Amino acid sequence: MKLVQSAFVLFLAGIIPSLISSLQLEQKSRKLKRWRKECVALVQDRQFETESESKRTSELICEIDSGETYTVMVPNQWLLEQIEKGNIRSGLIMKMPKNTFFNEERAEIDMMDLPEMASAPVGQEGPQRRELAVVEGKLTILVVRVVARDSETTRSEEDLANSVFGANGQVVNMKSQYDSCSHGKLNFEMAESTNRKIRNGVTTIYVDISTGQGDSVMRNAVTAKLNQEFDVSKPNQLADLVMYCLPPGTFSGVAYAYIDSWNSIYNDEWCSKLSAQMHEVGHNLNLGHSNEGENNGSYKDQSGMVSVALIRYIPILTLHAATNSHY
């Protein structure tokens, strides 16, 4: 009898882990859907608050036609190497391998193999490093204040308009600083709308998303809501650059932006701080970190706004000609 019991225990010990594994796989597969689209590759650069956290953090992003984005889960070291070699950069077309799936609840893409990059639109062919950006003329900016299911952006529309454009008398603001840095050659203007939903370059968007669902899911919800509210196919039809101010508790860190693209995302109060604004919009304009590429020198030169944003009070500073063909 004891022999039979021992055999039965051994049988259970062998089969239970397999059953648990199968159930976990089945549960995961219910959340995953097959991904069949090509998309535009974006390089995301994320900024942290403390110096100890301020290491280079990049992610590979897949942007679809609506402007919604998904994080592509690839090894970070491989990604950094490909970026450094110029094989991956924003604007290339990303071709996904056959066994590619996405998790809509996490806004993530998983794959068995690494993605391939196809040629960019005419005039941008071939791998290249990010060089010193030359930006002149007028660019419109839309600032998006977000109200979620359980929280909302702390700053009011008036506060945000003041910090970005100086709409209510704030002398030192993002518009004034970029004007100064460019010697008057780059002018930021407030986005406008015919339906009066944009006031002084700022609008408020309501999304049925909780902060606990994370910034990736909320970011896509904001994008979809902007498209719906303003009857556009992508938010950059509303303005050249669009800043998302997410409610507190949505994500950790200061902010992040898509390099050489239209979107930057901020952690609540940081959306009104000049250092974060200058840094992230600088990435949108294709500016890199000072000292970038020099013995892991990102953020070590802290004299320019795109170099780092570690302090809460920023005096009147400008972007500067950096030591490695970057600002």
C-alpha cells in the first residue's frame, strides 16, 4: 500500500508542474494576439530624476498609422549596439518576424526572433548616426493635460500654457528659451482648433484608464481620444509637437520622448518644469545628449538642458554646441 502511495505522490510531483506550466501558457496566450503589421520604428529615450538613475535608457517602439505605440521587447544591450552602429533609428520601417505577438493590456510586442529594419522614406535612406540638428522656422505645439479614471494632471491648463508659452506672464518658459538658444531662428507657436477645445495651446483629455495600468496603455488611450475628439487620423495633425502630461502615479521617472518624432510624455509636475520640457522636446527635434558616445558620457556634461534635468529650479540657460556634434 505504501509503495502505491509513494508512486502516486511521485506521479503528482511530475505532472503538477507541467499542468501549471500549461495553464500559465494558456493564460498568457489569451492575452497575446498575433501581430501582422509593419510599423514605423521609433527610439525612445527616458529621463530619470536622480543622478544615480540617470543612465542611458532606450527602448525600441513600434508606431502604427494612428500614432499608437507598442514597446518592442528586445535585449537592451543589442538595441544600444544597433543604435550606436546606426542600424536602428527613428523613421525606419520595422519588419516583424513570423512569430510575433502583442499584448494589448501592456502595449508590448513579443517575438521569437529580432526585427529587421527596411529603408526609410525617400531622402532618408541608409543607416546613419544622429547628427547635429538644424531646426529653423515655426513649429506648433499642443500640450495635453490628462484626466484619468482615478487621478488627473496636477497643473491646470493655465499653468501649463504659462510654463510652455509664457501665456500668463511667465518670462522664462520653453518658447522663450528655444527662441534664445536658436538666436531667434526657431519659434514655437500655440496649436489652435476651430472647435475651441484648445485654449492657449493646451487641451484637457478624459480617458477611461486608471494610473495603475501604466503609461504605455494610458499613452495609447490619450492618442486614440485625441484622434476621436478632433477627428484626425493621428495627433501630429493637430500640431508639429504634442506633449502628454500624465497624472501622478502613472509611471516612474521624469519624462521620455521619441527621438526625431512628434511626441513627448511627462510624469505629472515635470510637464511644467523647464528642464524636462527642453530636454524631451530637444529629442523630438533630433538633438542628442552632450558627451553622447564618449565613454558612456551621456548626462555627464550637465551644462545644457538636453544634457540632464536633475534639479527643480533652472536658471536662464540655453542649449549649447556640444562636444560631440550634439546639443
